[in-house]
Amino acid sequence: MDDKKEYYESKKLAQAFIAKLSEEIKIPKRIYDALLPLGQNLVAVIPGDSKKLSFFLTNASRVLFVKLILDKSSLNESFFTSLRKTLKELDLTNLFSTGICFKDEICVWEGVFEDTDAKFDIIKEKMSSITHVKKPFFERIELEE
């Protein structure tokens, strides 16, 4: 039985906690201590009306949030091929990406990347020219101290 306990304790299994929703959420020390070696900053992604929050650890002090709007009819292999090629070419550190299509014929692809000053204009130019992108949005999010 002790061998099993050691085995499971050696694995990085999910942890959970509950806290009051406030401007400052306190992470329990046991979880904080486990997360600290993975990054000093926390990026939160909060999708629209969803109740789900996603958090990503990073050492970056700024991230780039990208939204690419396209027509549902153009969400095909050529979009994904162009997206993959562009992301590989830009060599960005991707923290999060997802895509969703709505009933009204619009699709959105979103990504959060660690930001670097040197590449911002190049990123905007390249991602705006991805096949089928109708309207791109770029938001730089700075760490608030």
C-alpha cells in the first residue's frame, strides 16, 4: 500500500481550492509553493459568458492577446495551414489558444502569447494576413503591480 501512495504522490495530479471572488484571490500555500517554480506571473483567460476561468503561468511581464475573426464558411484546412505556418514562423511562446464558431456565421480564433517588443509589428502584419482572416484584434496586456 505504501508503494502505491508514494507513486501517486510523485505524480503531478490536479489540485483544487475554493475562495471568495474578490479583486485579490488568495491561493493556498500548498498550491502556491507547487506553482512558484513554473512561473512568477499568472495569466487569466476568461471566455465571454462562460463560468470557466483558465490560468497559465509565465515569467513574462506582458502578454499579447490575439483574436482573429473569420467567416464560418472559411474555417477550413487552408486557414489552419496558414495559421500553423505563421505561428511556426513567428516562433511565439503560446500560453493558450482556442477557436469557436457562433450561430451567426462568425468564427473566432484566440491566442495568448508571451510578448516581446521586437516582434509586435511583425506579429500584427503576419497574423493579419493569415488566410481568411476578416478582422484581427491585438491587445497587449501588461502586468499590473
